[in-house]
Amino acid sequence: MTHLLAQQTTQPTAVGTNLDFVVIVAYLALILGFGSFFGRFARTTKDFFFSGAKFSWWLIGMSMVATGVGSHSFMKYAQKGYEHGMSSGMSYMNDWFFIPLFMFGWLPIIYFSRVRSIPEYFQRRFGTTARFLAVLVILEYMVGYIGFNLYTLGTAAHQVLGIEIWQAIVAISIISGIYITAGGQTAVIFTDLAQGFMLLGAGLLLFVLGLDYLALDSALVDGVRALWTNLSLSERLPFAHFNEPQSFNFVGVFWQDGIAGSITFLFISQGLIMRFLAAKSVNEGRKAILFNTVFILPLSMIVVGNAGWIGNAAIDMGLIEPPEEARDIFVTIASAVCIPGVFGFVLAALSAALMSTIDTMTNATAALFVYDVYQPYIRPGASDRHYMRSARVTSAVTALLGMGIGLFFMTFGKDMYEVHGQFQAFVTPPIVAAVFLGAFWKRFNSAGAVAALIGGMAAIGLSKFFPDLVRPFAHGVAPDEDGQFNYMTAFFGLMCSAVIGVAASLLTKPKPDAEIAGLWIGTMDFAQKKFKGANPDYKVGQRIRAGLSVSSDGTTPMTTALTATDFAQGKAPPRRPVGTGPPAPEYPIVRLDPADMERLKAAPGDLLYVSDSRWWLGGLRSSHCRAGEPHNEGNAVLMHEDAYEAGNFLSGRTVRVEKFF
Amino acid sequence: MGIPEYWWPYLYQYGVGLVIFMIGIFLILGYKSCNLTRQRDRFWFGVLIFGFIWYAGIHFLWYMAALYIMPAEAAGGAG
């Protein structure tokens, strides 16, 4: 294979060409238009923040790729790959151990209890004080994270394209801010789907071009052989050395990323939780996390790290000079192996990685503000229309705030970034411990949660002054030049928070069972019953296809926890509660043919999921419904006009129906 | 003869990981959040076990490739 796409030079150009600029600008314009298109699908706050809770697993799973891979990931893991070889991505392949607790614990808890944010979970599980602390911590974390990502992308753009850091920060903030404000979570999911393909494609393309580069004028397989041969044994292994060097070792990464990081990602990431709440069911959420963990994460490991591996081998082969700084290896390799235009495509993937992280965080921050600050404390009891407006305003303000913090980081440089990082090291382990114990230990109570949050932060603070406190957890890893055990601080903080929280819980009265029903793992049957408004029916039926007809005969636009029989008997739905509580279940009643009901194994009152039969829409045109009394009008689904419009259905299309429980 | 140092991370990850994984399994089965009398839960339980084996298997094969596809290189020592 010849180097059709590679520049025939051993020296990187390091600066993009005009064609690269054009590719990047075209990509950004495309994403802006694509994301803004989904504004029409956001009519309510449930649509805006949770996309109506109706999407398929592949949409959720694929969009998570882009959320999990930030722009800094390419730089960071390429550098680690260059310095340490294939162990660079070991943190991408150690997430499975907590999946049982996520799939059968945390996911059903948040889905069935209709928790909309982590602080709301704290409110219901522990009380107001714990919620207040959680709001402060998580809001700071998310806004700071947006700023940090903008700053890293600005730095990369400056380095590669020669544009000013602030220009990149402002441009990306405005673009992502516009489509998030317009389309909310639906725009986030669909743009992240596109950006996920974009960054996976660009990363894999870079890998192939890199192998081709190493192959010289031979076949691609020779490039694989050259890569493998020019890495030492330790660089070919999937794990780093057990506890050396201090800056990158297996045991530190295992506890920081595999344990603390995995719990943080799965259990307290507001953006990720909202993504799962956008799934049409718990089962779809399980499929999404399975797809992501088993297939996408190993692929992502290759995508983000391969530039470093290629660079390592290319330097050994004398094809390129080592970069002055190891962190420049991504740009060095990308510019060495790509022709103009392709280089721009790779850089657009960096922007994709950034935007897809920022849009998720912006939408999540807006949700947190609306549900945990605005609705309960500033304007309780307003209409959903009002909250919808406030959601859009908050999204725009969050995008501007993130931009401001990105510019702030730029002004004060590395020092501010480190302050932010250290603040996170303080606050994350305690909140992780509190969520984890709350979900899996019934006896854990409000006093325990507050003690874990405050005591955990205090213990981590102490460890900064007395680093030897962390030494028993260090597994022989040496401290850094400041005497700190950086990797192990998270583990130490988790342990201290958990011990303090457990002790405080055991010394105080437990919360009554009724108050925590549905909020911890031992009460999942109750949670499902409450979610459905009746006993769950686990009989699995078939999916059916049918025509969709608009009819008001026995159908309803919405009802609240009423069965079709209740409705037929003239019982009025209770008023929907407003204010701080979770939304009551609202489902339109639809009617099906008796034969279809039999094939679905459904009875009146059961929950159904009705969607456009085109699978590739991923649930964009769909609705959860409640089965009403059967009709005798043949193979058709009768649906009220309002529900038809709310579900974004199109006339003349067949729909697919499945039983929800 | 002790276990070569380069195997320590593998044994540690899948040793400590197995303990965490099993605690999770016992919790979800003990509290019947995963109820093996239900067909769908039995499927997902199988998936959970498969996932553990999948990762342990990938890493094991990766080790084998790193160690034995180029035995001469392997003599260079692990880091």
C-alpha cells in the first residue's frame, strides 16, 4: 500500500493548512445545523432533559462514546502511549466489576423512582442538608469541567492551527450553546451519535494511516509487524508495571480509575444518568451499558492511544524526530501521517470529542439548576411551560459560564486548573461513597450521608498536610516530589468517607422503611410497582406491528396512575403534583385489537411502548402508553390526537408496539 | 520460583476485581433485584458472567501475544 494519504516527510508540519480550516469549519456548521434541527422535538421539560425517556439502546450507547471521550483524551492517552506503550489505555478496560450493581441496582433505582438528578436522590434518600451539599459540589464540578475542557481544546487548537486560545473557546461555546438551547437532550444525543462515529472513525483512520506510515512502501500488515517489533515487552503488555513509576503505574490507575473513576462515572455523573433516563426502559439501559463497556471502550482505548504507540515505533525506526514535549506526540503523528484535509478531519474529531462532552455537561447543569434550585426554591409550582423556558435560559447561561471559566483558566493558566483538580479530589470521593452506601445499604441514613460528605472532605484535606496518612493504601507506590500520593488519595478518601458514614449511621436512628422504599436495592419490586401504578406483569409477549389511527373513542391524551378501567368508569385523573416532587406517571391510553393484546400478553392498564416502525429512528417518534380496553377495528392502534402529536408520530406510518413490563 | 512480576497487575485486577464483582452478584441476587426465576433476568445474569470472562480473556490473550509472539523480544524483560 502506498502512502496515498501520507505526507512524504519525516518532519511534522504541526500547523494546519487552509484546507484543514475549511474541513473544521464545515464540520462545525454541519453539527450546528444538525443539532438545532432537534429543537422541534423538545416541547416539555421531560423532552428537554430526558428526551421523553424513549430512546433505543444503540442511540444511548453510541452517544455515550462521545460523552466519555473528551478532547483531552486524545492528547493525554497518546502521550501515555508514547511514554509507556499499550498500557496507556488500561483505564478503559477495568469497568466491568461494578456493572452488576449498576445494571440491577443503580439503574433501576433511578429509572423507577423517577429521580431527575443526583441531588434529588439525596433529598429523597437523605434529606435537605445532604441535597444542599450535593448541589454545591456537583454544580461546581460540572461548570468547572466544561471550562477545563474548553481550555484544553483551545490549547490544542492554538498549538495545531495557530489560532488564539480564546477564539477556539468562544467559537465552540457558542456553537454548542446554540444547539443545546434549541434541542436539549435530544439534540445532545443525536449530535453525540454523529460525533461518536466521527471520533471513532477519525481515531481508527489515524491508526490505519499510522500503520501504513510504519509499513513504508509495504503492505499494511508490515506496519502492524513494525509497530509490534519496535515496542519492548513492557510496552506491548496491557498493564503498566505494578507500582512504578510514581507517575504511571498499574495499582494507582486501578484504584483511581478502575474503582473510584468507575463508580464516579456510573453512579454520580449527572450527564450519564440523564442519558440512561432517556432510554425507553431499564432493559434498553442495560443493553446500552453492555454495548458501551464490552465493545466501545476497548475500541476507544485504541482510538485515543494509537498515535502514541505509532509515535513510539516511528521514532525507534528513525522516521521522525522525538517531539520536544511528550504531550505533542498526537499532533506530531497526526500531521506526519495525514495529508491536508485529512488532518483537518482528525482535528474536527478533536472538536467533536470536546463538543460532545460539553453539550452533555451543559444540559446536565441546566437540569440540576432547574430541578434542584429553581423549581424548589425560586419558583415552585409554576407550569411546565415556564420551567421549559427557564431550562433554555439556563442552558444558554451555562454555556456562557463555561466559556467564561475556560477564558479564566486561560488567563491564570495551569495554576487555576490545578486548583480545580484538587478541589475535585476533595469532593468527589465523599459524594461517591454517600451515593453508593445509600443505594446498597438500607441502614445508611441522613446523618451518615452528611457525615460522609463533611468528614470525607476533612480527611482528604488532612492527607494533604499529612501525606503519610495515605501511605498504608499506597501499595508501595512512591510519593511525588511534593510528598503526595496522588493516585491513592481517591482510594483513601473513599475509605474514610465510607467508614465515617457507616459509623454515623450506626450511631443514629435509621430512616423509616416507608420513606426509603424504592430508593435502595432491596426494594426494586416496590419501585416497579410504583412506576407502573400496578403490579408488574413479567409475562413476555411478542412485538406487534399495526397501523396508527387518531381517535378519541376511549383514548386519552394523558392520565395519571389510572387504569383504562378507571377511566372508563369516569374517574378523573388526580391533579398532577407540582413543586419539588417527582412527576407523576403520565401515559396516554391507547386501544388495540384483542388479538394484538393477546400476542403482546398485555391486559388493560399495562404499560406499552409505541414507536415508529423504522428502527433507525431510535425512538425519536414514539411514546409510552397505557393499554385501554380492546377495540374491534382490526390491526390498528387507536391513539388520542394530543398523544399522537406529543409522540411526534407521522401519518401513514406503521408503528411497532411492545409491552413495557 | 515466584510469579513473574509482569503478571502481578493481571492477577491483582482480576483478583480484587473478582471480589468486588462477587459482592455485587451476591447483593443483586440476595435482594432479588436480579431474580433468576424470571427469564429476562437469567439472560442478564449470563451476560454479567460473560462480561467478566470477556475482559479476563482479552487481557490473558494479550499477555500471551506480548510474551510469546516474539519470544526473542520477551527475553528483554518486563518493566
